[in-house]
Amino acid sequence: MDVQNRMNSVICSNERCKAPAHINEIKFVGGDNDKGGIIIKCSNCTNIFAVTVKNPDDASISKGEK
Ligand SMILES: [Zn+2]
């Protein structure tokens, strides 16, 4: 089964912050794709918010730092 990676850019839901975060979203081509949400904690203001993604179990969060 083919797998596609897609970088999803979101911004913090805190009106006064709006710091960007990146989610590595996985899509199974021709397979079952779950839909759900993951919880992100903003690295800038520590705000916690939910983002809708495909296959939340396989998604990973990149905060732009390694
Ligand atoms: Zn924030």
C-alpha cells in the first residue's frame, strides 16, 4: 500500500499567539483512512488545542525544531 505524507500547517488557536505548528499527516492511498483529531500543545504559549487530521494515530507533530 502506498503512503503519502503531507505537511499540514496550523496556527495556534490562541488569538494573541497564533504561532505556526506543522503536522506530518499520513494518508494511505487506496486504503482505510481514519479521521480524527490530535491534541497539540503550542510550544510558544503552551495553549492546548485540537486539530483535525487523517489517521491521527500515525500523525506526528513537528514544531519546526529538532
Ligand atoms: Zn500559542
